[in-house]
Amino acid sequence: MASETTPAASTAPGAVRVQRALLSVSDKRGIVDFARGLAELGVELVSTGGTAGALTEAGLEVRAIDDFTGFPEIMDGRVKTLHPKLYAGLLAVRDNPAHLQQAEEQSIEFVDLVCVNLYPFERTAAKRGATDGEVIENIDIGGPTMIRAAAKNHPFAAVVVKPESYDAVLEELRDSGGTLSMTTRRSLAAEAFAYTARYDTAIARWFAEQQEDFPPLLIRAFEKVVDLPYGENPHQRAAYYQQIGARMHVLSQVKQHHGKQISFNNILDLDSARAIVRDFEVPACAIVKHNNPCGVALGSSPIEAYQRAFACDPLSAYGGVIAFNRRIDRATAEKLSEQFIEVLFAPGFDDGALEVLTRKPNVRLLEDLERRHPMLGEPEVRQVTGGLLVQDRDGFRDEREGMEVVTQRRPTDEEWSDLLFAWRICGHVKSNAIVLAKDVATLGIGAGQMSRVDSVRLAVEKARSDLAGCAMASDAFFPFSDGPALAIEAGCTAIVQPGGSVRDDEVVAAADEAGVAMVFTKRRHFRH
């Protein structure tokens, strides 16, 4: 059947009636119903390989691509659509007399609609154990070329790349006598170019990661997950995007049981809180406010961890984001319900716990169903004006064996436990960071001060418990002995810090004079 839009007839942009469609898809969801709908509208179906087989098996009449081009599919399907007869039929400008004349001279048949999606490169590359050969064979060549050709020529050809678009396209074709509006064609073209851009980004990223950690061209793609009610402030619009190809993201496999929609600031704080509790195997609770922990503790149970974390700074905990690494039972829920909470995040909720927690209408209850962990080698990216800063993540585990005791007195076993705990929490606090801890619970946290001694003073002032026998962690070296002196005066008996100051000897001497143990990590934990 010949197209009504023949080479002899000039056609205005957007007025092309869809008479011939080429279908070639890897994701075959809905393709049979879409093809049947096209056939019922009198559209000729041209198809390739496996797609042609699926349509034929469903009883549809299909014209093979080699009949259309006059050239067979060869090289295991690597070459099947790469032919000038197809691309001339897709790219002809149908109100250009010269294009029409050339099409007639070469017996070109126009293609009015292309339905194509691509080999599953992302899924294959992410598959554990996939060989380079398997990954490379899933780099589609003809598919992106067809998509881009039809999208470029969208005034005269329509392109469909997602099964989710099939019903809407068919509905418009039925309602309009077989045509698609220019608005629809342009929208489909935009979707198509975004689709191929994502595909090429995944391929470029895979190749770059095989060669070097910081490639000359950093390519990433992000897909919108949800529009947010507002940004950091109510007058700012906002949305949350996930990175394509990442193993997980902050909202992946998160089920919301209750409460208002999550906000921009909630997501920032949730990301911090999740990272903290993920660091521990035993029951842990982290309370985060304005992207800083205001209380973190370990315990024998979730309720004990929460009570000890809350005790660190009850005032700041008001309206915070609280994360656990254990299920919430009813007893813990009863205790939590006494406090105003923005977001409560846990790997599960007992039925009794949900009954208690849902009494408050606005608390966002999020269940963590994610069992994957972030890739340790994934770099950290931060946006600045007109650019990105890229660095390795500060994701190392700091173990006692790599640290050096620099004072005459060595820490006791209990002090070592608190030093390691405080040092780990320090990596989650904005610089300059000071963490006071005892019995694996924070007692005072000094965050974001321009002066390290002010951070110590703030941590001491915020502490609501007796600091006698506590441990202190500093995310960077002490330039003078005044910071440690403040903590020692308040009751601190053990200090962990990176070391590296030109005045280290003075600082160590001050600790020795007070009988305090001091440990150098030889690494710092800055978090700007």
C-alpha cells in the first residue's frame, strides 16, 4: 500500500497523515496492541527482526525491513536499518520540491511514524558478571539513528520511544483522522532526543569508568522522580531527580506510609541521616536538623538508641528528621510520638507502631525497603556557579589499627570505643566539627563554626549531661592547645584528631600535662 503523502505531493508541516510506520523495539510492552491500533487505522506496518516476529505471531500483517530497503538484515542484526532508502524516507522535507523530486527519482517511500526503543544497555552494564562483549553488543546503532532522524524531521515524521505514549498517540490519531498535531510531534521529538541523550550518556560513562576516575568530559544524566512543593524556601520551585545508572538513590525503594509530601529540605536531611545509621551494625538512631546531626547514639534496642540520641540536644531535635537502622516497635513509637518530628525513617514499622505514629497527621513516615548500598567508588559531585566540583567520597572506615596514640597515657577500651564512635560521627558534621561522646552516644556537637575553638565551646555549652570521662573528636587538627583545654576543663579524658599542625607538640604536651589520652588519625573529615 502506498502512502498518500507520495513524492509527487507537497505536504505542509504537521499535515502528514500517518500511513506507514516502522516498528523496532527491544521493550515489547504494549507493542502488539499499539501495532494493532495502527493497522486498524489503515497504517502499513514495517518491522525488523524480533519485533516483526512478535507482530506476525499476533496475526498482524507486517512488511519486513529488507523488503522495504531491498537489502537483507546481516551480521547477526548489526546491520538492518542502516540504509539510505529508509533515511531518505524519514528525512525528506515534504514541502521542498527538490527533496520530492529526488525521492521520486530514487523510488523513496516515506515513513510517517517511527516507534523505536533501544537495546537494554543500562540493564546489561549494571548486571553482575556481564562481560565487556555483552555490554558492547547492547550498544544500539540503528535505533538511535532512526529516532534522531524522525525527531529532527518532526514536522513531517512522528517518533515514539516509550510504551507509555502508545495510548495517547493512538487516541489522537483516531480523533484527528490519522494526523498528529505539531504540538504532539514536537513533544514526542523532545522526548526522543532526551531518550537518546540518556542512552549515549550511559554508554559514554561506562567507557569512561573503564579508563580513568576523572575523565576529561564528565557526563551524567538525571531523571525526575517527583516535583517538590517548594525549595529551601517557599518562594523557590523545586524537583528531585535521580541519577541514571546509580545503584540506588536517597528515595529509592522508600515507601511513604503517612504524612505530607516530602520536601526539599527533608530530602537533604534524610540523606544525611540515612548515611549516619548505615555506618553501624548495632541499633542506631540519628536525629538531623539543618543537615547536621543534633544527636546520634547506639543502643541495645531502637528505643534505647533514640532516647540517648534525643538526650544530646532535645531543643534542636524538635522538628528534626529521625533515622533508624532497625524496625520501629510500638514502645519506640509511643516514645517518638511525644516529640514533633518532620520525617521518621526506618527499615520497617510494626502494625502497632503505625497505629500510634499515624495519630499525628503531618509526620512523614518512610519505610526503607532498599537493600542495596551506594557504590563505594561513586564520586561526590557538588555544583558551583557554572561548574562542578568532583571528588572521591569520604567513605573510608576509620579503624583503630590505623591510628597513632601520641600521648603518654593510652586510651582505655571504653575510651577507644567512644573515640571511634565520635570520629565516625565527626565525618557527618559540617566543619569545623567537634563531637563529644560517651558510652557511644553524642553528648554535645559543635558544627559549622569558623573557629575550631568556638566549635569546642559550642559543643560543651550544648551538652546537657555530665562531660566527665567523655571523648572528643575533631574533624581537623587543633592549631593551638586552647580547644583541647576547653574540653579537658569540661571533663574530657580522651581526644581523637587528625594531627598535622605545626604546634602538634604543644597540643600533645597540654594533653600529657592533664593526663588525657590523645590519638592522631592522620586523616581529616572536613565537610564544607
